Amino acid sequence: MWERQAAAWRNTDLPTVEQNSSLNMKFDPKTTKLTWDCQENATYGECVLIHKEKGQIKKKVKDKECQCTFQDCSLHGGVTLTVEVNINQRRISETLVYLNPGGEGTAAQNFSCLIYNADFMNCTWAKGQAAPNDVQYFLYIRDSKKKIERECPHYLKDSGTHVGCHLQDLSGLTSYSYFLVNGTSQEAGIQFFDSVLLLKEIEQYNPPNNITVHCNESHCFIRWEKPRTRKTLSIREFQYQLDIQRQSNTGSSGNQLIVVSGDSGNKYSFPRPGFRAKHTVKIRTADARKAHWGAWSQPTEFGSAEPESSLVHVYLLVVLGTFVCGLTISCLFKRFLGMNRLFPPIPRIKDKLSDSRQIDHQQILWEKFAHDAGKGDKEEVLAVEEVTEAPANA
């Protein structure tokens, strides 16, 4: 496992720098401790570490202590250390410069680490551009309390050169950890590379657990559980991204990406997009303060297994049937009009007995005619007498 601490770290000792001065200053990069010789009747003000990236880091000096211990910081770029001392009411300030020994461009480069599945970590780096062919690199990790110092248990190699490390046990590491990549060669001195990493910032979260979807007639409700992480985190430290896709027979799909904060209760609801539409949802996780997204979960299906396009077919048949019926009725109506034009209806003989209006009209005409006839000459009445011829033999 990781219990080769003392033996492993002996090989990582960086050269201690001494300053020829009245205070005899010394700096140990392994412990980031600055020491000097104590002087009689001396009072001390403060220690200062000047970092190229972080600027000045100041530490107060306790009475009768001739040392300062700084928090871990990267030293591969070199640092400048200063001590202020008051002796017999006279202030003395002395400086020590710490440089990275070795040839320029020989140190490991492009160093990065990633924690995944809560229990594993991979670190990778590249060979320095000016490093000789026989260079070999070694990775050492130290916790922020400087109590546990470990060498990489499983190296990843490229043509025999260590270019990565795989760790299967992260127990004992604190939030901040110090990473040191040392190098050795028979041809030239190799510079070191070091870095202080916040483990939370290099952890890639797993997808959420137990994703479920329940739909009613109007809405769908998606629920999930937060993933397991290296350290227990509150729900507010998570954010989630949902990928909701609608499937279709043609293979095309419409999708929408939705970001949900961790304090939402690990749930999301949205209007149901289709009564028979089949959908899938995938979810991934990230830290609430940065969008360093992890891997997607497996798709979770919901909705009917029947493709929604079947309803479209039904609607098309209904519309087509309505159109055919309307066209048929229109054709019959036009045909009826055409028949009326070719064969007009025969006039009907009026029935005087049943048509009262006609009888009255004829009666009026007849009475008028009879009245007018009385005003003229009298009619002669001709009497016709039937004569019976007697038989001839009478």
C-alpha cells in the first residue's frame, strides 16, 4: 500500500539552501521551513516568502524561536525568503534565494491529476523538452499536514519512461496535497516539478444514482440521488445537467439541456410533451462553483413504447376520409343539377276540385261572363223535335 513513507521520501530530498550571513539562514523545501541562528538580545519581526505567482507570504516570528514554517506552495519556479531581525535597536534584514537546480527544460511538464469514481486518481505528465533520453521521473505525494509522504505505487510508462501514475487508494490524503515529480539522469541534472492541488477541484463526479421518471396526464417528474464522492458534500455543492430527448421513427430527436442546482431537492418537473411520445433522460454532475461536468448516466426511458407517428397516421386517415366524403357529396350535387337541366320537370295538370283558388277564379270569370251576356240581345231558343219515321209498308 502506502506505508513506505520515510524510505520513499528520502529520494525526494531537494537541496537545502544555506546563506553565508550573520544569521546563517537555511531553507528546507521538504518541510518548507526557514531557520537561522539565534542572536542574543535579538527580537524578530517576521519572515517573508516571495512567490512568483502568489506574491508575498508573511509569517510572524514567535519570541525566542529562530524559524518560520510556511504552508506548502510550488517551489519549482524559485522563491525568495527574507527575515527581519532587531538587534540592539538596530533592524537587520537578510535574504535567501532558493532556485530549482538542474538543467533548464528538463523537468516534467503538462502535469495534471484527476480523481474519478470517488476512490481512484490518475496523474499524468510529459517528458521535458530538454531532458536526456535516459531521464526517469518519480512522483511523490504529501498531505498538507506533512505527516504522510508516499511514492506512486503504479507508474504508467512510455518507452520505459514514467509519464503517469495510477492510485487506487486515496485514504489519508487531506483536502490540499503536495505533488512532487523528481527526475534522475546520468547525463544531466534534472529539475523538479511540484504543485499543490485542492483534491475537490480535481475530482470528477459520477452520474446521479437511482434516476426515476413518473408521468401523469399533464407533467413528468424526474428524481435522482446525489452521487457518492470522495468526501461527504452537502446538496448545495452539486449542480446537475439534464439531457431530455424525444425519440422518433426516423431516428432524429429533439433534445434540451437543463441545468438544475443541487438545492432544488434533486428533482425536476416539466409539462408532458406528448401523450404517447417516447423520451429518454440522461443526467451528469458537477461542482456547484464550476462546470467541470462528469460522465453522463445511462439513458432512462419514459413514455409510451408506441411511436408518436402512429397518431399522425390516424389523423391523416380521418382528414382523408372527411375530404373523400365531401368530394363525393359535391359530385352527387353537381350531377343532380345536371339532370335537372337535361330533363326539366313536366307541368302538372291542375285539379280544379282540389285547387280552391282556381275554382274561385273560374267562378269569378263565369259570373262576369253571365252578367255581360244579359245586357245584349236575347238568345233564341230552338226547339228540336225528334220525328220517328213510319215503316214503309204501313
